[in-house]
Amino acid sequence: MKILLVDDSRAIAMVTTARLESYGHEVRHAINGQTAIDLFQSDHFDLILMDIEMPGMNGFETTTRIRAQEGHEPWAWTPIIFVTATDSDTNLVTAIEAGGDDFISKSSPESVLQAKMKAMTRIAALRARLAQANGKLQDQANRDGLTGLLNRRAMDLRVDSLWEEAVRLGKPFSLLMIDVDNFKKYNDHYGHQAGDECLCAVAACIERVAVQANEDQMAPGVFAARYGGEEFSLVIPDAAAGVHVGIAMAVVEAIAALAIEHTSNEAWGVVTVSVGAACVTPANGLVKQVFRLADELLYQAKDAGRNRHESN
């Protein structure tokens, strides 16, 4: 485990640290309450051992402030054991009310400390598994069930946050709206199962373009999402003006290069996309303006013959 030891006595802290490290744990020492809070904010700990009697901010107040900083999820909870020389009933009650989980005397024998550490290790393992399981569930909730891209809800939440940051810092913000050309005709001709497979192939291709743009440092932070139906989005939160044009061109070419047969797609004979690529630089006002502009450019691409992009 990674343990935060909070004790104003350096001598006691050195002895306790040595004991804990002999059990195989990693220990960081905070000399007072404020230092403990600062360390808690900057690092992850599996357990906090909290002294009660400290000058300035005592252990009870420190614990209350740490609990106020934790998330509401069960896996965000960090066990806190109070360690004190005066294990009175009053201290025990106050410790629990402050947010503590257990209580141990500084004079407890080695076997008691070791047993409590074993119990805490089991709890830490359970917390880690819970956090992992929750992470998977959260990711699933944010993903489109068919294509695996971010879904509309997750995209909107991320876009709102990124747009606010772009406005605050005066950065450009770009958005690509991507629509599969004549997709209804594709479904009618090849069937809905083939249509789903087509959408998955298109989504994977768009994702590859986004990954490549990230790796090339052309557009750090770019990400793809399924906007709805046969429509997709590429969000480019921080890239130089004009970068969106190159990415739009790459998407159009990459989808056509898949060479997915689509005999009902007029002159092309394969699956193609039309792209509206909008850039607002610097970002200002409401984010809906960039969506409206990208939509207008998308329809211009459709009207101009499809299998192309239009950019501002």
C-alpha cells in the first residue's frame, strides 16, 4: 500500500515509517495537517495514518478537510486510521464523526499494527477492483454501442468544457461534421446488417485519422464521435487555423480508399462522405455557432456533388 503518515513528531514518524516499510508498504510523511492536505491533493494514497494532537490544525480538522475534497464515489474514499497516545472514548467518537474509520493507540503491540495493515491491504485491493470496474462501466456509458466511438452525450459534455477553455485562452476551435453519402440507399440495397458494418468501418477509419493527427502533433486532443445515425464528428480543440482543412481532406480520401461497394452512390460506386469543416479563431461566444457553421458547410459539400469537403 501507499500510506500517508501524518505526525508532527519526526522521531515517531521515523520509527513508524520503518515498521511500515518492513511490512512492504510505501510511506510518505506529512509533518502537519496542511502538508497532509497538500500531499493528498497531489497524490493517491491507499491509507492515511493520522495523528490527533498536532499544533495548529489537529487531526480531526485535517480529516474533515480531506473528506471534503474526496469525490462522492465509493472508490474515491481513502481509509483514515487515527493514531494517538490517548485512546479515550471521547477521542474515538470525535475521530469517527470527523470522518475517520478506525483508531489505534501508539502503544499498540507490533502484532496489532501488522494485523490492521493486512486488513487495510485487503480493502485497498477491493477499492482498486471497484475503481477498475467503474472505469469500464463509465467508458461503456460514454461509447456508442455500435461503433465504439464517443456517443453524442459524451461528446457534448467534452465539447462544452473544451470550448470554455478555448474561449478563456483565446485559442482556435475547429469541428468537422461528417455524413455518409446516400446512406439510406445503401441500407435499402444491401440491408441493415451491412449498413451497420459499413458504419463501423467508417467510424474506425475516422478514428484512425484522428489518432494519426494526434501522433503527428498536427491536432493534439482531436477526437471522434458518432453524432447520430450516419453522421460523425471530429472535434479539434486546439490546432492552428487551417489544420481542420487538411484533416477534412484526409477523412474524405481515407473513406473513399476503403472501397466499400455502394452501387447506389451515383458516380462513385463506393462509400464516400461529405464533410463540413468549421474553424472559429479565436473561440468566442457560444459553441453552437461552430456546429451551425459546420452544418452549413456540410450541406454545401452535399450540394457540390458529395465525396468532398467544404471549409471556412
